[in-house]
Amino acid sequence: MAEWRIPLGDWVDEFVAWLLDTFQPVFDVLRDFLRWSFDELADLLVLPPSWAMVALLGALAWLARGWRLGVGGAASLALIVLIDQWENAMQTLALVIITVLVAVILAIPIGILAARSRLVSNIVRPVLDFMQTMPPLVYLIPGVVLIGVGPQAGMVATVVFAMPPGIRLTELGIRQVDAEVVEAGHAFGSTPRSILRDIQLPLALQTIMAGVNQVIMLSLSMVVLAGFVGAPGLGQQVISSISQLDVGLGVEAGLSVVILAIYLDRVTAALGSRSAVARLEKVA
Amino acid sequence: MIVAAIRTEGLYKVFGRRANEALNRLRDGAAREDVVRLGVTPAVIDATFEVRPGEIFVVMGLSGSGKSTLIRMLNGLLPATAGHVYVGGDDVAALDAAALRALRRDQMSMVFQHFALLPHRTVLENAAYPLKVRGVEKGERAERARAALEMVGLDGWEDRLPSQLSGGMRQRVGLARALAAETDIMLMDEAFSALDPLIRREMQDQLLELQQRLGKTIVFITHDLNEAMRLGDRIAMMRAGRIVQIDTAEGILRAPANDYVAQFVQDVDRARVLTAATVMEPAAGGSPEAGQPTVAPGTLLADVFGPALGSALPVAVVDDGRMVGVIHRESLLAAMTADGAANGVRAGEGEVSRG
């Protein structure tokens, strides 16, 4: 049996080599852009004193939901400062912010197209299945090969890994909008574009925001793994704690990831529940 | 000759992949059941009718009879498989997307069964929606929407959200939205079917009252025969995709086109449909005797019973001071049965319904 096998791996290697030859300038630009945006944002986040940042993020949570989330969020973030992981946490946060922005900017239009066309939906769905079930570490390899070791490789892998729920929930949200309301838009002579803007997107917003929330969570879990290919931040701390069998450092870095995750989850969920439909549910 | 507000010609809608094959067979006279075996659903078959300006044209049929499909072909929400719909001078089927939108914006508005209001917009914004689509400036939009809301008795509710309103009030918003569009034609798809009976009755009264003032051309879809008879100037009866009869309520009651329609109208409250003029025996003029009760020709029979009870003399039907006919108690009773109403044209073996 072992004498002959499909040389799938070889084909992929050849394909990647071809990609590299043909699109080198594109990858260069992508690398430079990701690298630059990460450096700038990471610098910006550690620019103010850590306590000021904690207060700022706490205030943001307060605005989003209320004083309890504000105080709780600030207290949890203060713990990160106290275990001296603040700078790493801010680097991780920078990675998350950039990858989430890129993933959402790609995912929402794709989700809209999938909601409007059966064909697009049928093509997109298996691709998403593939993206979600492929072990995420595998994405790191082409990332490194194509644009080199460092945060940028981890960011590309993270975008690919985190995008699917954004697409899926955008499509679902739009498809769930009451068909009769959309029909009413048509019956009064609206254009498809204004139906999308005035009816479908506002009514799907809550579901889309749930998707964005998922994108953030997946992105956070992936940027930690991206430590394997040289992405800085909490991921790198986790990796070095593994290689040094340093339980203490592992727990500190891991706990920081958890705090960051819960903070981002609660705040984005709170923002989602301020959408038009959610407000209605409160009134009714 | 009156120019029809809406005219359809040989209109077909067949759902399914082999629609064209089914269409050809139907045109060759195949029965609906025969083409269903092709895996298609013939929803509307060969519908030809005219809606006159200013009338309420009711399309009445049970669920699955194709009436909702039919109304959606009138404004092009569903493209016809074959046939034509003429609105004004336009053939709806021949319009491109932009012209179709213009037609919907400017000529026909619609009221939906489940209201189809924008849940995230206030009552005022909902009523103003067609004007917004049309690009009317904001201040004027609000003003005209306010006027429409006032017409349906919703003044004071402008800033509420639809979810804060009862079902009947929501449909008033739906009605106000259609009125605010100021189109000559209004399509109403089972507009009152989701409301409970008391509210439904109220809405019917309101529609009739508004119609007296505004004189719109209304196509009204319903599965409720009493509603059809109450509202419709003329009624199109649909069954399994075909229009089987188009006539006034009285015409359908007096001469049902087939057994299906006859069976259908059995339970109608005849006293509230038939008028004195249709059951009277013509009289050669003259004037009523002293003490003889009188009614106008347009009086519903429900309102003739009282006068008939009050005197042993037959009720005189008086038009413009002239006696045009008389109604004996016997003919009043006979009119309450399907056979009596047909003026004895149909052989009298059907059961007598309770009057």
C-alpha cells in the first residue's frame, strides 16, 4: 500500500512555491502593512501608563453596559497589571484588534452576498466548513512561508481562522429578517440597496454582532497560538512557559488571556444588545 | 367606456422547473390535477379580469386558491409565467426593474396580512416610508404621514413603536402607510385576516368610510366570504387557481356560477347582502296605502324584517316617492334560502338554511 500514494503534499508545496513566485509583491505589501499596523497600534496601547489604560477600558465597559461591568472590568484588568503581564496583554490586544477589523471587513460583505444569492451561499458554506475544521495550527505554516516569521504570519492565520462565524451569522441574520417586511420594501418601490440599508441590516444587526463577538473570541484564541510563529504578546509567554516547563508563568499568561477574553466578550455583547432590535425587545 | 384601472389577460403563474411545459398543457385544456404530476404548482390559471377605477374588487378564495399569488403579480412582486397585467398604460410584465419600482412608488401601494411594519421605526416613520422612498423632503414627509395617521384615527401615537400597539392599531399603521403613498390603487392582501372578529369588523367599517371619501381603486384579497360580501363592489371567486365567477355580492348569491360557489355561499348572512330591490315583486307605480310600511330599494333585508312585522300589509319599496315594488312576508322568508334567492330558477330540492 505504501508504494504509491497521492502526492497531495507535494502538489501543495509546488502550489505555494508558485504563489510565492507569482505574487511576491502582493505578499510583501501585505507583510509590511500588517507589520506596520501592529507596531503602531501596540506602541499606542502601551503609550499611556498602564493604570490610565485600565481606567480607560473600565470607563468604556461602563459606557457599554453599566457601572458594574465598568468596575469589574477595571478590577480584572488591574490584575493583569499586578502580575506584570500588561505589556504582553496590550500586544495581544493589538493583534486582536487588527485581525478582527480585517476579518469583519471581509466577513460582512461575504455574508451579505451569501444571504442574497443561493449560489454564493452554496459555494461559501463548504469553504467555511474547511476553514473551521482544519486544525488551526496548520494555517501558521503557509503564513510563515508566504510572509515570513513574526506577528504578520500569525495575523494572517488568525484572520482565516476567525472569519467564518462572522460570515455565517451575517448570512443567517439577513435571512432571518421577516420576509413580509422585505416584501413591503419592494412593494413601495425601494431599491435593493436601500432595502439592505434600511431594513435588512438594522434588523439583522443583533445577529451580526453575535457573529462579531465570535470573531473576537476565535481571534483571541488564535493569536495565542500565533506565539508559535513568533507573534509577540501573551502567546509568546505561553509558548516559553511550555518550553521551560514554567507552570507559574503559564498560569499568569493564561489567566491574562482569560481576563482579556471575558472583558472583550462582555463589552462587545453589551454593544450588540444596544442595537435597534434589542432596544425594541426591551420596550415590548 | 370606462378605462380599467387594472386589466389582466390570460394571466398564469406556475411554480416549478417544468413550468412552461405545464403552461402549454393547461392552455390546451389540461386539468390542474394533470399538470401537478409534472411536479409543478399552477397557482393562477388563465385569470382575465378588469378592475374599474374607484371600486373595491375583492378576490375571494380559500387558502391555496392562488389569490395571494394573483395580487403579487399585479405589482410585479411575482413575475407572471404568461399573460399580461395592464396598469394604466403599462404592461407590468414588460417593465424593467427601475420602471417597475417607479410603478410601485407612484401608482400602487400595498397592505399586508401581518402588517409588515418596520419594527425599528416609529409609527410616524413607518407611515412616512413610501414618501421617503419617493425622496420627499423630511418635513413634508412627516406632515403627510401625520395626515394619513389622522385619517385612520392614530393621531397621538406617532412616536410609539409598532411593538407597543395592538394588532388592530398596527394594521391601521399599515393602512396609513398605504394612504400616505397617495397612490390611486391599493392592494390589500388578507389585510384584516389576522385580526380578531370585532376589530376586523371595525376595520371594515373604517375602510368603507375612507373609501367613500377617497374613492381609491382597491383590490382586496380575503378568504372570508362575509368580508368579501360586505366590502366588495364586485367579487371574483377563485378556486384552485381559476377565477370561477366575477359578480356583485347579490349576483353571486342569486345565481352562483356552479355548485362550488353555491355551496360556498350557503352560510352567508343573506339578510345582510340582499337588498329590497332584488326580492320585491315589481309594482306598476302608484303610491303606498295608508299604514303600509315603506323601505328604499337599497335597504338590506335585515332592515326590512322590522317593518314587515309591523303591519299585515306587504312592505312597499319606494324610490323617489314612487312605489316600485312590494315585498310579501313569504318572499322575504324565501329569500333567506338558497333556492328562494335564485327566484325559483333552480329546482327546489336544496336544504333550507336557517334565516
